Amino acid sequence: MKFFIDTANLAEIKEAHDLGILDGVTTNPSLMAKENISGQENVINHYKAICDIVDGDISAEVIATDYDGMIAEGLALAALHPNIVVKIPMIKDGIKAIKYFSSIGIKTNCTLIFSAGQALLAAKAGATYVSPFVGRLDDISMDGMKLIEQIRLIFDNYGFETEILAASVRNPIHILKCAEIGSDVITAPLSAILALLNHPLTDSGLAKFLADHKKSAGL
């Protein structure tokens, strides 16, 4: 399973990269705004800065919601770097745009997926990734992991090459459940990924090893 980090924060991206577990990055307008990145030129330069750090797919989201607008924005984003994946919303014109980008070899990530039917349409159109939002489904008392299971079954049934990119992943339990089900990718905040490091027995075991070393060394 590939690990993407869901952020526009360059320091967090570099930390994940240096840790050796980073396969890619997902961003969106909200994450850009969180980092006070505004204006087209600044946004473009920020994407370039991310590409300088990460050797993997980087999802850059279009703002337009009409077909022509998505095509124009997507072509401009894809021209920035070979690792850019054009992030397209799950709407009717979005499906059309995904089909076009697929036909000319540009990678796409269909975002805001909340049903297996939506994922199926995106895969039929040739999306590189579909992004089901597990955390947001959990927020409204629906089972986000059940959606991952449904999409995995459908994609396996028909041999779709579209990868399942579990989004709105918020904690280490989400990550492990996605791994058990067979999600191809998770994208999560760095804090959720780093939480996989933690276990009280690791902490107590290390403390004991260090204490025993001090005794044996006469310290």
C-alpha cells in the first residue's frame, strides 16, 4: 500500500520524505489556503516546490466545475511536472474531463467519491485514482470502510486498473483497516501516519533495554 500525505505544508512533506515512507502527495484548495498560499502564480510555484521534494504522484486540484474550464486548468497543471496528477471532482463534466485526460495520457484523481457507483463511473472513464472519503462518511454515521470494500470488490471483479486512494483518513486505525481491505493508497495527515510508530510496549521495552545497558556498563 502506498502512503500519500494530505497536506500543502512543505515542512511536513519533507519530514515524511526524509522518513522514507512517502510515495506521493494530495492537495486541495483548502489545504493551500491553510498554508496562506493564494494567487495563481503562488499556487503554481508551491506545486513546483512540492515536486522538487517528492518523487511520486502529486494531486493538484482544478477549481473549475465546467468541462472546458477543467480541461484548460488540468492541461496547465499537468504541464508543470510529469508527477502531477490532475484532481477532478466527481461531477458529470468531471467524468467527461477524466475521459479526455485518459485519452491523452494525463493521470487523474477523481475526488469527492462517496459511493461505489461514483467510483465505478470514474474507473470506466479511465481515472488513475478514485478518492473515496472514508472519514467524512464516518462523520454522518455511515461506514467509510464498507465503501472501500465495495469498490475493491467491483474493481477486482472487472480488472479495473484504477487505484483506490482512500482519502479523509484521520487516524492509524483507518490506515490499518484500509491495508486489511486492500486499498492501493491512503492519503492522511502526517500525524496519523506517525501514530503508527507508537505502542506502549515499545516504549517500556526500550526503557528497560536502556536501563539494563546502564547497569551492565556501570553507569
